[in-house]
Amino acid sequence: MKKTWWKESIIYQVYPRSFKDSNGDGIGDIPGVISKLDYIKSLGVDIIWLCPVYESPNDDNGYDISNYRAIHPEFGTMQDFDNLLKGVHDRGMKLIMDVVANHTSDEHAWFEESRSSKDNPKRDFYIWKPGKDGTEPNNWMSFFGGKAWQYDEQTEEYYLHLFTKKQPDLNWENPEVRREVFDQMKFWVDKGVDGFRLDVISLISKRNYEDTPYSEFNETIAEVYANGPRIHEFLKEMNKEVLANHDVMTVGEGPGITLENGLNYVGDDREELNMIFHFDHMFIDHGPQGKFDTVPVDFIHFKKVFGDWDKKLGTSGWNSIFLGNHDFPRIVSRFANDEEYWEEASKLLALMLLSMRGTPYIYQGDEFGMTNVTFDTIDDYRDVETLNVWKETQENSGDLDKLMKAIHWQGRDNARTPVQWDDSANAGFTSGEPWIKVNPNYESINAKSQEMNPRSVLHFYRKMITIRKTYPVLVYGDFEIINEDDASIFAYYRQDEEYHMLIVLNFSSEDQSFALEQEIAKAELIRIVSNYRQSNEVENGAIVLQPWEGIMYKIKKTN
Ligand code: TEU
Ligand code: CA
């Protein structure tokens, strides 16, 4: 297996709008990020992934770009960006940009030209179709509710938008479009950025526009919207035009990428991407009607997702390890316990995230256990996906109480409340009125108080990061799940020529006994780390794990 820096790195994701406000307008900004670079560095992470900071009308918080080469004034100036990049590099870290190239904003100059007339030279930059029998060209649906086609009066045709109607999809079939996208990527490479996170890159090549049969939305994504016929050709072209000859990394966001085709994106011999984010564990609690139709997480399936993907990508490609981001609930609320065992459970997830094979991604605030939020009224929500589903449900006289509960579980704003820096007003995020309310639990959960407590979640993350850097087996070593059918314990080995590690994680609020395999029971086990002050000893070949306890052992090799 080839060894490289991005396999050995730990990535920290910054959603700048919610990170730190420097000028009191209530919106996080680039100078705010700069002011926290020492903090980020102190975690021990290597790379910062910066969510979009480009010019944008903010229909989808910057994932609707109106100018790829300009910084949104609410985030600062290009000079601020240059200072940020320098600050990151001066501290020995790297920075990757978020590229949103499946679609632009409808306020991008290209789209304004494109929609102006059928013979405009930019017409073919987007996907325009005449209606069929007086209605949409086909039955495609938007990820954010409603039809994926918008009728435009001006030229009496429909354009495709897989996300909101203010996010028209680019036509990647057009070589001019690809050249423009690659050119703006080169612009950032020339500035010295160290790579890219590529938004919904699995969707850029479209299938034909006949009606495509679909059933359940999540499956439909893979079969209808993602993995289109020219996807690999486009990615190879991007690699050749932008990435080759630069030491930059890529991670492609891949809704619809499956176990069967994942390696086609990241295989060592493919010359496409370095890593992808697949969604098999992110959609795990989505029911037949999608994310707001929540079903319980099937824990055995959850483990299997990690096992299966490691088998596919672990050695002939590379995996990324993440449990959440700006689109999903807070990880401790979703996969663990944010009440009685909040502290243990937050640490347990750190232990998991940082002991698997693949590059780990930490989302801002998770390093000190930020949780979901439960706003009582829809007026406090900001996310376009949440607001759209609310409106739709209202129009159809659906059950709004039920929906509100689902929003509390699944809404994207759970991850977007401001980072809780301290226990002062607005959690130290802003001196003004924050664009979205702060989670009221900031007085007990915040970075400052944990900074002062050596036993805090925050210090545990630092410890786990140090441990990952100390034992390369945690990066490259084989990953093997031990007790696939255990409904409470996630246990696995990491192993190379030098080391053999055992990780046991109790994902339940009860004591659980874990029986060691015979061979292992005979060996000497050295406890490297645990999230409890006091752990039980191995007795009669078994360990009794306390609620949400996680332990990593080094197994002494005997010859
Ligand atoms: O997300 C893509 C994606 O698949 C999401 O729509 C995801 O399914 C959804 O958020 C789950 O609720 C990316 C960005 O990460 C997201 O913030 C953008 O809104 C979206 O693309 C459109 O650019
Ligand atoms: Ca600001």
C-alpha cells in the first residue's frame, strides 16, 4: 500500500458561517477562523476543510456559488483569505477548498446569460429541456423536495436543478463548462491551496432525460442521479487538467456511490480521486420517505458498513472515516448518547473515529461534544431543506408535530448552531445577534471550560490524535471486525507486522461482557487508552465494559 500524507492526516471541517464571528454582524467569517487557528492547531489535526466562502446569494448557505473566484463580503476579502492560507501554512497545516461544481447559483453570470435566450452562447452551460405534454420533461425529483425542473418564462423551457431552484445544474457534457470549472480550480491551486472537497461530484454526469423509473429516494439516487455514463471520463479529465503534477488531495462527496462501484472512483490505478464520502452510514436511519421519516439505527448494519467499505477500499484505494458533517445531526446525539452518558459517549466516538483505517474527519464542535438542538418553532430554523419540507407538509396538511420531532432528530441546523467557545453571551461566537440561535446548552458544553479540565472530551480528542500519530498501525494496519453479530459492542483489531491492537467499544447504557478470542486471552494486554478513569481487568478471558466504555489495548505478541 502506498504511503502518503493525506492518508496519515486528520482533517478538521470548518463551516465558517457558524465558526467564529469577528465583527459582530452575527455571521462567522474568515478573520474569525484566523483567530482560532492556534486552537485548531492545538488539536493536533493536519488539514482544514473550509466549507464554501465564495460569493453567493446564500440560498443554500454558500453551496450556491455566484462567483468562483471571489470571497463573499460577509466572510471577508481575498486578502483575508490569503492571510488565512498563510496562517494555516505557517502553522504546518494544510487547507482544502470546497468546490461546488455540479451546479451554480441562478445568480451566477453564466446562468443569467444562459436563461436570457435560446441562442445565447452560454445557453448550453445548463440543462434546458422543453416540457412534455405541458409539464416537466421527466419525473425527476429534487433532493430538497418537489420536482427537479423549473419552468422559465423567458424562453419557455425548463432547467434542471437537483437541489433548490436557485441551484441550476451545470451541463458537464459541454467541454466549455469543464474548462471553466477546471480553470477556477487551477486558480485556487495557484494560490497554494492543498486540495479540494468536491461537492456531490457523483452527480455531474447525467443520464438521459427520459422518465426514469424510481421507487425509494435513496436507492433512486444511485440508479438515476449518480454514477452517470461519463462520470469517470470527467474525473480523469479533471485529474489530468488540474491535479496531476500538484501535490494536492481530493475527497469527493458521493451520494449514490455504492460498495459495488466505489473503487472506480478511488482505486490506486484510476487517476481520479483520492477518497470519497459514501453515505451508507449517513442514510442508515432514513426511512422509505427519506430522512424526515426516521427509523432507528440498526447497529449491526452500522458496523457492517465500516467492515464492508474497508474490505473494498482499505488497501487498493483509500477510505474516509466520518460520522457527521454540516448536513447531518450531531454525532453524539445520533449514534451515541447525549444525556446521562454524554461525556463517555462523546469520547467513545472519538476513540472509534481515530482508530479506524481511512482518513478521519472531525466536524467543528464534535471535538468537545456539541449536541443536537431542539428549537420549538420553525421560525428559529434557517436551513432551506428544513424550511422546504415544512412548507410542503403544511401545504399538504401533513402532521407538523411529527415533522418537528423529525427535524429535531435529522435537521441540518443541528450541526449549524454556532460553535460554543465559552459560557459568555452567545457562547462567545459573536458580540452581535447570531444568524441562527446558539444551542442553549452552551453554558455546560463549551470549549473553554473543557480546556481547563484535563479529563474533558476535548482533551480526550487530543489524546486520541496523539495516539493515532504514535501508532502507524492505526493508519495503515489491517482492520478486522471481531464480533459482527453483537448488538451492543463494536470490537475490532488493527494489525501490522509490528503491532496488534484491540479496540472494544460498548455502544449501550448497560454493562456488557466481551469475551476475548482464546489466543488473545492467553496474551498480555496493555491498555493504551480508555474513556473511563477506572476500567475492569480481564477476568476469565472476558472484559466487562461499563456503559459507553471504550478501550484500546496493545496485544503483546508472543512468539
Ligand atoms: O450535500 C449533498 C447531499 O447529498 C445532501 O443533499 C444530503 O443528502 C443532505 O444534505 C442530507 O440532508 C452537499 C452539501 O454538503 C450540502 O450542504 C449542499 O446543500 C448540497 O450538496 C448541495 O450543494
Ligand atoms: Ca462576521
